[in-house]
Amino acid sequence: MELSNVTLEIFSKLEQKWLYHCDGKKTRVLSIDGGGTTGIVAGAGLVHLEDQIRRKTGNSAAKIADFFDVIAGTGIGALFAAMIAADDGAGRPMYSAEEAVKFVNENQLKLYKLKNGGVFRKKKRFDSNSMERVLKLALTRDDGTVLTLKDTCKPLLVPCFDVKSSAPFVFSRADATESPSFDFELWKVCRATSATPFLFKPFNLTSIDQQTSCLAIDGGLVMNNPTAAALTHVLHNKRDFPAVTGVEDLLVLSLGNGPLWNEVTKKVRRNGECVKSSIVDIVLDGVSETVDQMLGNAFCWNHSDYVRVQAFACASEGEKPTAEQVLKERAVESLPFGGKRLLAETNGDRIGNFVQRLVATGRSSLPPSPCKDIVVSPLANGR
């Protein structure tokens, strides 16, 4: 008697899950915050992360994407995420972490070039054309191929906020491989998530088949820390992650980008009123810290599976921290149900300890691109 398709599917899923857990592997998630224009904290974390991976594996050619199953980023964090996940055409990442950070540092003044607003225009705005030229340069192959969401070595997630639907919009490789209506050029995805209100106009983009459009503003307003979005994606995307049933199956590294306050943009005036220009910064910081607190609660029974790297006090007020300062700063960990504690280890130590667990599980088992030749289709159309 022939087994029904549903029965075959059930047995297939059970087999996948059993083999996965016997192997002892966890699904590895890398999340990179948005916020700011320099990306110093996330950049320092990424370079140190890749350096530690190479040291502990003895492989000088190892890349971050080799050891993570999904990468998420918002704002400038999305540019880092896209660059280290972009496929060079041969199934390898286009950029090492060091190359990506170097590119952003060298082009920072072009990415965030102040627009000439005239004598009577006091509002600060950035030149969108200048940013777009840099993003196109970063995410186009040497042969002229303009990369899309499908052209990544590992699943990529990038959030923005769609003004048309008044709802978050998450760009996802999983969606892009399902339909060209959800496949967007990578440079446009990075431009969309960086459209900070007051600094850039909303960015209008359409999918490669022109069927889906989005009028985007900064993803940081809703998901400056995209870790929760990445975890939700993994938990519900049964095609790429069939064995993940809960947070106990995950290993997560979340890189912050430092708080967005400094001497120039204080949040409160002397009369007690909130400074209007700091509202976006308050939202971005608040979103990041709220997500960190929530995940601290979710991983309270296995807190070593969730590592958050953030820099709060490594530089004096009004000054930008250096990469060395970021890594030498003592790490901070969110406590269950509120509060934080100062740890004995530094941010650099914390990344190193995380990498020890990361490389112990071996390279990512996910294929460079989603496998379409499966015997049975997923029960749910989860992404």
C-alpha cells in the first residue's frame, strides 16, 4: 500500500530532526544592529569574530558565513550583513569582515555625505545619490552582475518600514527564492533600511519583476536590533530549518552599534523638554535594548546560547570609540526580567568564547542556496 504524501512528509521531518539532534548541532544566527553612521562597534566585533574563527580553525581563508546559518542586519548593520553574505559567483562570500569594514570606513563620507541645503535651510540631510553610488559599487560583482537577495551564500534578513502599508517589511532570501516578486536588488535593500527620517527621504523600490513595491524608511524604527526577527524567521521557516523547534536549538550572536547619544545631541533640554532631533535616536536605542531584554528572558535557562556585544562606556562623551576600546570594554549582560550586570570578561573575550562553541559544531550545514529538489514540500508556507 502506498503511503500518502502527508505520511511521507511526516516521516521525512522526523528523520531530519532525529539526524540533526544526533549530530548535536545548533542553528547559528548572526544579527547586526543599525544605528549611527560609522558602525564602529559592529565593525570591530565582525573583524574580531572572523579573526577568532581563523585562529581556532587554523584556516586563514575561513569566512563568517561559513559558520552561521542565517545573517540579519539593519541600517549600516544591513550593509555589513549583505557584504559578508554576498555570493561572489563561485559560492564564496565576496568580502571578508576586514574587507567589508575597510570599505565602509573608506567610503563613510560618501555614504553619509551632507547635502548642501542653501543659506536658509538649517535641516541636516544626507545626499541619497552619493549613498546609492557607494551601495551599487559594494554590491555589484566584478563582471557587472548586480546582486539580488537570491545571490547570497546564506539566508539574509533585512527589515525596513513600509510607509504604504504602515507595517514592517522584512526582505528575506527565503521569500526571494520562492518568487521574483519578493526578490530585490541588494543595494536597494540596504538603501531602504537606511532611509532615516529627517536625514533621507523615504526610498521607493520594486521587486525585480516589478510586482511588489515598498516605500521604505529606516528599519531601525521597528527593528534596530533585528535579532528577534531573525529568530522568528528561523523558528517558522521549516524549509531551511526543519529541526528547529525552540530557542534551545539556537546559538545566537547579536552585535550592537553603541548608544546613539553624544555631547551634541543630548536627549533633554535644560527646561526638561525632549530635544526633537534626538527622538529617532531614542527610538533606535529603545528598540535595541527592548529586544535584548526580551531575548535575555527567552534564553534565561541557557544564557550561554545568546551572546550580546554592545559598547556603552568605552569612550568619553562626545568621542567615537576605537575598535580596540570596544573589544577591551567589559561586557554587559541582560538579566531575566530586567536590569543588566557587568561581566568580568571583555567584549573581545566574549566573542572568543562564543567562537569556541561555534567552531566546535563545525561549518554550517546549510547549502549556499536553498535546495529546490526536495521530495516533499513543507507543510506550512512559513518564512
